[in-house]
Amino acid sequence: MTHYDLIVIGSGPAGKRAAIQATKVGKSALLIEKGLIVGGVTVHTGTIPSKTLRETVLFLSGWRQRGIYGRSYKVKDNITAEDLTQRLQSTLSYEVEIIQHQLMRNNVDIVHGHARFKDEHSLTVEDINGVVSEFSADYFLICVGTKTRRPKNVPFDGKTIVDSDEIINLEQIPKKLLVIGGGVIGMEYATIFKALDIDVTILEANENLLEFVDKEIVEELVHHLRDCNIHLRLNEKIKSIKKRADGKVVCSLKSGKSICVDTILYAAGRQGVTDDLSLEKVGIEADKRGRIAVNENYQTNVPHIYAAGDVIGFPSLASTSMEQGRAAACHAFNVKVHSQPELFPFGIYSVPEISMCGLTEKECNDKGIAFEIGIARFREIARGQIIGLREGMVKMLFSIETQKLLGVHIIGEGATELVHIGQAVIALGGTLDYFVQTVFNYPTLAEAYKVAALDAYNRMNF
């Protein structure tokens, strides 16, 4: 039985970062990956594939130029499924190569196989040939990620009724698509496929989309969705899904309505992959969604066993998972770490993008913080006019008492890049005065920060 200082189960963003962090401080680390290739869901079916698909669609469809040349503008007519996947394979191969090189360069050992706990300080790993090996460690980190939730009343077939892991492998682009689930994944794929000018319907069981996002930003998104003719069916639940003889799929709703489409994407929730880790042998219990509860240091109820990434639940983002993995490894080996989960940025790669950092209006109200708002719309910014933006805005929340920036919320082109300016200012305790006095490159979308700050300045009574 080989012993390590740290054993990490899962090679996604949290696992990779934790294993490398351990070796950086002179500890031995073993990374166990169930699949044959490292990278986890993020690389193979999640973040990288969906964002690569997004960029491919936005380029081939000419989406970014339509504000200038009109809605009928396209770079390529008759876009096929093969066009969409061509770029994907080269991107994934490159990412896997980079991850393998990073792990090798940092002397992280890698074993491929299915890990199961044997007791609190050891586990077994069964490879694809059924060969079982045993390993022990002082500390463990569980970051096995999630899998798509597949309810029994949804007849998945991998072709016309698919989940979010299968959507990237469609053999042909549907003319009509129903997306079940108005969360982050559903919203991203719905808007990506709408950019291909196909008929898209979003079905959401709740009354509102993206509950954790600032309400005004969601309202902007909904306006955009309706403007580009995406059909929203909110507060609707599935009764049944049936395939017809002609290949079409009919989704019947409990309200009595029905929707007939070519393809259904089921994207309503994911499940933690914890059902076959033998967690009961170490006294850890996952909830009904397969998620593991942790404290602020990412420790489970067994102090030397940590968990990070999607398996611990919200926010389930690759960026936050990386930081959680690093923080867990640092805590295990008494390495001082300065981490601010409350300032983790959120990025939603819908069309248009959404990103935010800091407090929302609701959170300010709940905390009793008096605040003022500043808004700048991209269509009013010179750079926005140059690139033909029709939608997009930067919204900033400032404390009336201290004038400190409390939160930044962005929807529109480059939102996930622009948010980091606001994130840095919040982290450093910057105020309204910073934006008013600072010179931004002109013309840029970042200039929207100054315009929004001046808007807030004009609203305040000094």
C-alpha cells in the first residue's frame, strides 16, 4: 500500500489545483481519475466544450456583426453539426495536453480507475481491467464533480432527447429545440442555439430565471430573449414526453399545453457523483442530490477528508472550484491562504454574457445597507456603437455612507472579462471617486465603468 500526504479523487479544476498546491509546498500527492483522460467534466462535456461551441456559433452565424449589418447577416450559410464540432476536438486535445503537462511538471502521481474508501485513511482503486490497488493518505479531497440528472419520466435516447453532456454530440442541428431548465446550463445552450436562428423554447418550473442574479440584469436578459423570439414558458412542469412516429417529440405539460419539437435538451439540475465512493465506510453522508456538506475550510464532518468543486453545490463554476481546491489543500497543510469566497466572480456564458461580483440590490436591502445605483448602457458607449451592440449594461452599487463599491453586475459583450475591474476595486475597498478620477482607454467597453460611476454620482446628494 503506497502512502501519500494527499489523495485527490477527481481531476477537474478543484482536483488539479489542489494536487498541484500540495506538491508546491513539498507534499506528495496522488490524483485519481475514473476516466482514461484527465480533465473531468469541465474539459470533456462541460465548460470547455460549451464555451468552444459558443464561440464557433457566434462566429459562423455572424451574430456579433448583426448590429451593424442586420439580423440576416451570416458568415456561413447552411451551418452543419460538423461545422460546430470541428473546432471542438482541437481545443479539447490542447486542454488535456496542458493539464497533463502541469501535473507531470509538478510531480503529481496519476492513477486511472474507480476509487472507493476502505477506511478513514485508505482506499482502493479498480482500473478498467478489474485490477485493484490500495493507497493510503493523511488527507483526502473529494472533487468527483457531478453528472446530469436523468429523471425516469424523461425517455433519453441520445439523439432527439438529450442531456447537457450529449448536446455537443448532435449529428444534426434541429429546427425546433425545447430546453427544459432555465438555469445557467439551460440558458447558455438556449441562447447559443438561438444564434443559429432556430426556434427555441425554454421551459422552467419556477416563476423566475436565474434567481441568484440581480433582478434588473435578469429583466434585461428576459427582454433580450423575447426580442430574439425565444419562447419562455415559466412556472410550467412536465407531465410526459413522447416520441412520435415521424421523429418529432411532444412534451405535454401539467397546465394542459403541449410543445412539439425536433429535439429536447433536459438541463434541469445535476447530481453529485458520490453514490459509489463507499462514503459510509468513513462516516460521510451525501444528500439526495449527491452533494457533500463542508465547512468554511471545505472540511467534511470527517476533518481530514475535504470536498470541493461541483460536488459541494453552488456556485458550481470552474473558476470557484479551482480556488476551493487550492484553499482546501492549503488548510490541510497549514499554509496561510487569503481567499474571499464572497468576491468570487460569477460568469454565465449565455448570449449575451452575464457576470457579477459583490452584493446584489436584494442583498444590500437584506443587510440594511443604504446604496445608490449607477448604470451605463453599451449602446451609449462609443465602443458599443463601433461594434454594433444593441444590448448590454454595467450596473454598479455604491454605499451612500462610505461611497465604496459594493457590487458590479454586467450583461452584454465581454461581461465575463469586464467584471474583473469591479472585482479588484471591491477587494481593495475602492470608492466612487476611483472611477470618477480614473482615465479609461477610449473607445473601450471598460469606459462604461466611468459612465456608470458618474450616473451614480449624479444621483447622490453630497
